[in-house]
Amino acid sequence: MSINTVTLSGNLTRDIEIRRTQAGKVIASFGIAVNDRKKNGQTGEWEDVPNFFDITGFGERWLKVREYVSKGSRVTIQGRLRWSQWEKDGQKRSKVEVVADEIDFTTGGQKNRPAKQDDGYDDGHDDGGYAIDASTSVYDSDIPF
């Protein structure tokens, strides 16, 4: 059995870009920066070191997500890793990206934020977060743990 799952929490490095396939399906692309802590060998001080990840999402829900987040917004992404390869100008290229299955909007950097009681995406927690996934929420009350 293989397990391919990833959870990242960080800030959007750019606004969500939307494109459509020839069949009209939505593909969302954006980046996220996630900090690591690393001790500086010269000063002995701890420093934040950013890691940058490309994120891809599929489906109409990303049109709605784009209304609530923008560059700098703090989010948590749950998804899976996907490796792609292609050839461009005679050069073989490859990359690993995260395919987002779920996104949780955390505090800060949100745009066009509606009132919680009317937005349809209330996660049931009083933490100011908004969540959208394939069903409607990151949180699933049917999970027994």
C-alpha cells in the first residue's frame, strides 16, 4: 500500500490563477510559502527559511476560493504530491507539485470576507476560519476521531 498525502500551512505567494481546459474544466494554480526554522551557524540565532511550493487545484470550487484569498493570505492545504515531466525546447523538464484536495482559510490576508452566518462555508468553529473542500468543509462531523 502507498500513502501520498501532504499538509502545508503557509502564505500564498501569488493570487490564484484560473484557466480552463478545452472541455471547460477549471484548473487553479498558485504558490505557497512555508517557513522552516534553521539555526544560523555564525550567529547561533534561529531564522525562518522559506520553502516554496506550487499548488494545483481542480474544479469549480476554486472560482469561489479565489474570492476569499489573495497573495499573502494564510491557508492550510491538504492534498497529494504529483510528479510531472515534459519536454520544452528539446530540454526534458520535471517538477513535483501539490494537488490540493482541501483548503482551510486561516487568519489574515483575506479579501471580500463575508459575514460568517451567510457565507455557506462556516466550519463550525469560532476561530474565524473558512473552509472549502470537495463536499463543503474541511471538517467532517461523521469522522469518529
